Amino acid sequence: MKSLSINVTNIYVPTKRRGLLDAEKVEALAEDIMESGLKIPIQVRRDNERFVLIEGLHRLEAMKALGETTINALIVAARRH
């Protein structure tokens, strides 16, 4: 799978994922990203004109904290129930 650079403002974070956010982890990741870059892309799925976050909440928030406007992401297929 190839990662794409997408705009962070086009990524929707589901409410139940937001509750898992750890500010200390975001800060530590932001420092690591400043030193080494983003090593693992986040995972999102398409939802019309936006993307829905699947994995990578702390990486996304760390990139936002660094003032980045784009992030590398893998586009995955939605699960079928």
C-alpha cells in the first residue's frame, strides 16, 4: 500500500476515538517527529469528501501540534458488516 499526503482538516475523528487522547503521548510523539519525521502513516477510510480516522490519533494530533497542514496516510477499505 502506498501512503498519500492528505490535509489534516479533511480528517474526521470519531467521538469515541477522541476520548482516548493522551496529551503526554502527543507531546512525546511531536518531539520524536521533529527529530526523526513521521515514521508510520496514519490509516483513514474515505467518506465522501472527507476521510475518517481508523488508526493514528496521537500521530495526527502531534502533527497538528507541530503546525503541519498535511499528513501521510494509508487509505483502507471500510469494513463490511
